[in-house]
Amino acid sequence: MISIPFCKFHGFGNDYIVFEAKDLPAIENLNDFAEKVCRRNTGIGGDGIAVLEKLDGAAAADYDCRIINPDGSEAGFSGNGTRCAVAYLYNKNLWREKSLKLETRSGIKNYELLKQENLTFWFRAELGKPKFSSDEIPFVSETKSETISDYQLTIKTEQLTITALNVGNPVCVVFVENFELDWRTIGKEIETHTQFPEKTNVVFVKIIDHKNIEIRIWERAAGETTSSGTCSIAAAVASAFTDKTDRQIAVHAPGGTTETVWRDDGEMLIIGRADLAFCGEWIC
């Protein structure tokens, strides 16, 4: 029997269980492990796990972070998941500098601690540049395209107009007038649509004005979530790209509001929080 320490954080209700790689040598299959601990009824419960590993001084980043989904698949990136992981490092006093570079499957992301209020940590994160072409999303279309915007996607019951992009993970954006449609059923269908060979996050976007949007989220491998950094920035970029909003907007999700910027140089930034829920030990 072994005990593995962890801390659970959430970003606007989107919860992640954070582990250190050095504490997991006895775990033979990290994917199976993630499935077990993420179960709401029999495990710790979470929208995924984050596994941190300290990198040596020769590396371009300070820490490596892997994000594993509740179904055992590995994500390229998670805005809230990595924010929770970085908050863990500050909470444990493993990192004390104001900024930190995090290696992820989708590249190095830069985090700046803005403030700490008790067990709440606020960060500004630089997430890189969005990708719009069909082969980079990836998205299967009739011809390779520089952008997938205002595309007519056929689902079982209807055709939907979508904009698709990759912001570290593939995201399908659907603009709606309101959320009275059965967006959960539609999101689940789009997630596994054959034109998204690696599956996709799905975010439904209601434009409030040029500075504000409201969203609902169906996350790849996790289902409905109250918030998502990835989906928030994807929604913001898609809204600006289609001239529906400015490039600096507030994204309102059921769990809270994420401030987003899509700079003129293409860099994506989000400002959000991570809250410590609790720490404990997983016995196995």
C-alpha cells in the first residue's frame, strides 16, 4: 500500500487534481490512474489531473506539465488545468519568482502571478498563437483551407455554422442567439464528429456586446464544464476573428469571468484564478 500526496484546485469550478511526477513511480499506467482518481463517486473527482515535473537548468522551461483527461486520454493543453498546476507550485512554496515557464504538449506557456488572496491565486498567462488551418486544427474538409470559419457542419438533425481553431487543443465555436437549444446533446455529437479526427472541445458563444461574450462549454473527454481557459480564449479569438467583438474582452461562463486578450501580434493572453479546494493522499 502506498500513499500519493495531491492537491485539488479549481479555476471557476473547472477542477483539477495536481500531482508531482516524483510521487508517482509506482503508477504503471498514468492513463488508468487518471480515470480512477477523476471519478466523482469513487475517486477524488475532477475534470482531469495535472502532473508536474521539475526540469533542470538547461531546459527552456522551469517545469513540465502533463494534463490527463477523466477518460484517460492526454490533452495537448488546458488553460485552467495548467493554472491550477502553477498555483500548486506557489502554494507549496516550490516556486517563488513572479513568473514561470511551463512546458506542455503544445509548447511553452508563460505565467505571471498577479496576486494571491489567501488560497486564491490570480495569473496572467501567455498561451501562444492560434492556428486556423484545417491540417493544424485538425479538421477534415473537402480541401485544405487556411481557415475554418463560417463552415457548414452537418450533424444528425441539422447544419450548424461553425468556426474551428486550435489554441493548444482543437475547439469548435458555435455562435448562438441564446442557450435554449439542446447544446449539451449538440456538443457531445460535435465532440466525436468524423471531421474532427482528434475529437474537439465545443463552445457555444452568445455575443453580449463588443467587450463581452457569454459561453457554454462541452469539453473534449470531460463533458459539460463550468469554465475552461482553452474554450474561453478560443471563443474570444473566434469572436474577434469574425468581427463580432474587440480583441480584448471578458468571457462570462457559469463558473466565472475570464479576461482575454488577442494581441495584434497574434499572442493570446488570459487572466484567471485558481482556488485551492483541498489537499490529501490517494491510497493505493
